[in-house]
Amino acid sequence: MTENKSIFYGRRIGRPLKSLNKGLLTHFFPKYELIFPKNIEEKLDPKILFPTATTFSLEIGFGTGTHLFSQAKGNPNTGFIGSEPYLSGVSQLLKNLQEEPLKNILLSLTPVQTLLTFLKLYSLDHIYILFPDPWPKARHNKRRIVSTPMLKVLKKYLKPTGKITISTDHTDYAGWMEEAFEKSPFILEKTYFLETHKRPVHWPITRFENKAHLVGRPCKVYELILSKT
């Protein structure tokens, strides 16, 4: 199990890991670990990582993996890369994968900024950033993963027909995101709110979304596509 500590804000472990979770990370995680080439000039090509897949997706900060697991299970012809440094969340996903193994998921504990330096350009069909940490204090806003500079970086990894799905339940962050979209190479194709009784395909209610519903915070979703201009 490899781990890169650069460019990461936040916790890697919540409550102390149970021995079962430690065991999963030590012995089961390697089965799904995304292995980086030793030479940075070599690039990870999703077509090689997932030989039988026809489309390829990246989920940044997958939390406990509820959405990632459901998407991978429901779309066997899509190869999914999940980036999540939070070990407690990764161990929850590994439990599901132990009970129901999937061949179209690879996981990384490495911060996504580092992961991207090894990924082949223009190779992804879809990027998900669901309920990222809002970093609500003004002095921490610069830590927010959704920003104009980051969107410009992500553009380089999407195919011309690629899409980004972003969600948040934080009003201030939503405003921040919308300003970032206007200055980015993307256009907003669709905006909607997640409802408990009406869901997009393969989008289960995650732990973070459920917390928002319980206190009445609306969960806003943005679908971005690359601008043709």
C-alpha cells in the first residue's frame, strides 16, 4: 500500500481503525491499488488499466465509496479510478469489494493532484467530485478542490466529449463553484437538486448527502461539459 502525503488537506483517519479495517487496507487493498510507474514520463493509460472497458471515469474524494461502488457495479464496461486519502472511508469500500468483487475499479490513496501527473491526457469520459470538503472558514477557502485553476487542469484529462459532475450541500461553496465555472473552459449543461425519492441512475444516497437531507440542506448538482469555443 503506497501513500503520498503531498497536496492533501484534511484527515487520513477518523476514529481509530478497527483491526478488520487495518487488515483490509494491508492485505486486500493491494488487489485494487493503482500502481504508479517509477518514471514520471510513463503515463497511466486507462485503456491498458481496464482492457475490456470502453469508457473511463475518475471519482475525486469518493468518501466511503458508496457512489463509486454503485457506479462500477452498474456500469461494467466503464473503468473507474477512485482517489481518496481518507483511510477510514477506503476501508468501508474495501468491505463491499470483499463481499462483491468488481474488476473495473482501481483505487489510490495518493492526492489527486499527484495522481493526475501520471495519468494520460485526454483519457477520461467522466470526472465526479461529490460533496467535497467546503472548507467554510475564509482562510481555508484556498483548499477547496473545485476552483478555476483546478478545472483548467481537469480539462486536460477529459476527452472532447467528457463531462464533470459536481455536487455540494454548502451554499457558500455553491456560489464559489458557480464563479469558478464562469472563468473555466467548461459550460454548465445542467443543474438539479438531489431528492431522496428521485435519483439519477446508480446514485445511491451517500452518508454525506443523507446528513444534508436530515438537516434540510438542499443538495445541488452541476453537470459541466467542455466549451466548444
